[in-house]
Amino acid sequence: METVAGRFEHLEGLFFEWDGSFTWANQSQGWQIDGTVYDNGQAIQYVDLHGRGSSPEGRRILWARLQTLFSTLGTPQSISLMRLPERSWQDLQAFEKDVFQTSKADQ
């Protein structure tokens, strides 16, 4: 958890608590990320992550912030995401594609 806290402290505006919870948001730009980091005392086990963008521009900024956040957690090839409620695993490229297809459908 100390490693994550050290990496997160460099992300301007991200508020991290030692229980693993964090929030990173800018309401005027229309985006917010909330999450919880879970570890076993040795390494990160998983991160429960929720994000929302309230406008097309907010969603673009949200994706940029997610990429920054993911880069603090590991290399793109080492990160897998489970989309809920579908319970399907995705790599970052497939996740990005789905996020932008969904946001275009919502417009």
C-alpha cells in the first residue's frame, strides 16, 4: 500500500486514504474516478474502480485520467480489467474501445 500511496501522491487532485480508498475528480470538467485498492500486504490484489464522465469532453478527460492512473499501477500489458455486470475480462485496448463505443451510443 505504501508503494501505491507514493505513486498516487504525484497525481494532482487525487485524494488517497490509507484504507485503500481514493477519489480523483474535477466536477467543472465533468469527470470523477472513485476506487479502492486491495492488497495482501505484499502486492496489489485488485482495484475496484468506478468512473463517470458527464459530457463528451468529460469522458475524454476521464479516459486520459484513467490511462494516467493505470500507468501508476503497472505496465499496460500487466493490467486486466473485469467489466461489470458482464463479468468479462478485458485488456486496456479492448476496454478503451468499449468505453468510447458506449459513450458514442449515449450521445
